[in-house]
Amino acid sequence: MKTITDKESFAQAVEGQKSVVMFSADWCPDCRVIEPDLPEIEKNNTSFTFYHADRDEFIDICQEYDVFGIPSFLVFHEGEEVGRFVSKDRKTKEEIQAFLDETEKKIT
């Protein structure tokens, strides 16, 4: 998973083909719970490029995209948001995979 380091790298990430941006924070217990599953999720979804954005560093981007609960997953394709998995609830590996599968169908 690549790390978003500034607004420019976020802009580059969303301009690409099938990018997933995960918003999280170090202090977020639900983010820590899903963290061990992320390498497998990334490995099983090679058509997507995965990025991580720290919510606290990019609060303005979170506000712009209405990201309030974390971890949150936003999918972009060629500059357009095509899917989001945003809620205040803890997410499971299976829920994230189902979201990515459904989003993949919408893109192709």
C-alpha cells in the first residue's frame, strides 16, 4: 500500500486507474483491527492500486469527500469517485472484499 504524503500525491492517486484510498489514523482501534488483513486484500485485488491517507494529516480532504468514520475506503477511476465504503462501524475483511467486488463490476 502506497502512502499519500501530500495533496499532490492524493491528486495523482485519484487520477489513476482503479485506485483505492484508505483513510485511517494511528489512534483508531478499528483501523488497527483491519490492518493485518490489508496485505491479503491488496494481493487479492491486483486490478486496484491501494493508497493510505492519514485522516489527521488530510482533514481537509476528508471534509471535501465527507469522510467522517474511519477506516474508510474510497475508490477512484480516472479522477472520478466510483465507490465508497464509509461508516462508523468496524469493517471486516469480507465486507471490504464484497465492496471491492461490487465496485469492480461497476467500473468494467
